[in-house]
Amino acid sequence: MRRNARHETGTGVSQTPNSIGRPARTADSQSTARDQSRRLLTLKEAAAYLALSTWTVRELAGKGRLPAVRLTRRLHFDRRDLDRLIEHAKDSG
């Protein structure tokens, strides 16, 4: 009988081990440092950064509460604007 090759990490996320039996590194852990230096975030990344849904972030941009940068047809958000939105919510809440 063959055991399942996936292992629980204790965080609720399962990982598939690499060829030497260690959990494989995910793209998230490899790109974390690079992502921190990027100024513009995609809609999905901005939503994750703010812990909101993509619809809510899109709505905030549509109402003018969150400035958006449109490169080609995609929305991008400046990390500084996201931080400003957080600080404004702290001051008014």
C-alpha cells in the first residue's frame, strides 16, 4: 500500500515533499523578498495585503477612496496608497 505523498505543515497547508523528502519550497516563500520591494500590486495582491475581497478593493477604487493605476487593462495599486488607506482607517475608526 502506498502512502499519500502530501504532508501537513501544521498550518493547514499541505506540501508535497521534494526528491529528498523535505517539503518543497513554495513560490510564495521564494518570492517574498522580491515582492516586498515591488511598488505596484495587482488587484489580487492588494486585496490580500488589505485582507479584503477583490470585489471590495475594486469598489473602493471605483468610489475614489483608493487610487488605482491602470496599466493596459489591469488595475494595479501603489503599496503607499494601500498603507495610506490603512492609516486613514486607523485615524477615523
